[in-house]
Amino acid sequence: MAIKPVLRMGDVRLWQRADPVIHFDTHQLHELLADMRDTMQALNGAGLAAPQIGVGLRVVIFGVQYSARYPDAEAVPETVLINPVITPLGDAMEEDWEGCLSVPGLRGLVPRHAHIRYQGLDEYGDEIDHTVSGFHARVVQHECDHLDGILYPMRIRDMTKFGYNEQLFPGQEMQDE
Ligand code: NI
């Protein structure tokens, strides 16, 4: 277990499509998840995708107890999601502010599907199938985008709604996640 350096935007590894996990409940996979949890906790993140620590596999983790950055957001249960598939439910989109550990110090207003179903597997190969909305749905979409080489700035519609935390939200304590 170790805290790993998080790759930052500009590193070509963040633009690559990650590969599916084939073998479950392996020492290697458990070790990767331990590293991801340690790294996410150390940086106080809401989620982390394996490519962000340089591992090109379709593995994400997320979970939010309470975020100073999203004081109105509901808690999101700690989840390991592997080989995910997201299905939007309906056409509704919502815009809200996002940050990313790979884009530290910045925030952007990002449209996401308001309601989604997500399916995948956990580290033991057991099936996950959840239907979620709002902030939970946003976190899942953000993390799964990393598996396809997409960072949130690529989804911003109005680039005047992209900038540094101190300029967008003066006087507020902001974390990266
Ligand atoms: Ni991110």
C-alpha cells in the first residue's frame, strides 16, 4: 500500500483508453485498490481512476462522506467499480462545478446526465448494478470518463466557467478532487 503520485493534465497517459480487467480477486488487483484508496484519502478526493496513478485498467473508486467543497451534496457510498458501463436514463442534463486531482487548483462547470444506471464488477468479480442521480451520478461519470481518456475540461461548454479556485470562489477553502 502506498500513496502514489497523481498524473496531471498534459501527461499522455491520461488521454489513453484503459483496458478491461480480466482476472479478479488477485493480489495485483487488491494491491492496486489499496494504492488507489491510500492516494485518494491522502488527497481528500471524491474519487480516483486507475489511469490517474499510471495504471491503464478500467478501475475506479469513489465515495464521499462529506465534502467541504460540496456542502449540499449527498453522501456517496464507498464503491469499487471495475469495467463499468453507464447508461443514461432520460435526456436530462445538469451543470455543476467539478474539480479533479489531475487538474489541481482549477474548477469548471460541467454538464452531466442527471440520472444514470451504472453496472460493473467489484474486485471479487461480483456484479454491481445501481441507479443514481445528481451528485452521485456526476461522480461516477467523472471517474469513468478517465477510463476513456477524458478529463472534465473537455466537457465544459462555456470556458468562462473554467478557472482557478481563488478567482471563481474567492475566500473559500477549496480542495482538489
Ligand atoms: Ni478526475
